[in-house]
Amino acid sequence: QTISLSDRFGIHLTVNRPNKAEYLDIVRHIAEDYGVKYENEKLDIAAERFALAGGMRSARKAKQFVEGIVAGTIKID
């Protein structure tokens, strides 16, 4: 039997999706943490394209994008 958090503890979690500006801000902060220079607007375009190709903007997508750059699986033109 599966019991939801709200049924068991009365907890309701709401996760809001960031808008474009918030998403790019998240990407920039994560890039800084990973030591990725984020000075070029091409990175903004690539980050937005990456998010939308995956269906939505999220902090998880932002981290995946930066990790892809670090790993070399995502190339910025």
C-alpha cells in the first residue's frame, strides 16, 4: 500500500518551474561552482536550448547542462 506524504504527515510540497531568467541564473551559479566560465551569451542560448529539448526548465536540467559541459558531452559553438 502506498501512502502519500500529505496523507501520512500532512505535508504538501510545491515545486515551481523557474522562468527563463531564473533558469539562466541557476545555470550561471552552477557553472561558477564547477569553475566553468560563463561570459558568453552563446552559453545562455545553449542552456535554454538544452532545457527546452528536455521539455522544461529546472534546477536539475541546469546542473545536467553544466555537467555536460564539464564532461565534454555538450559543446558550445
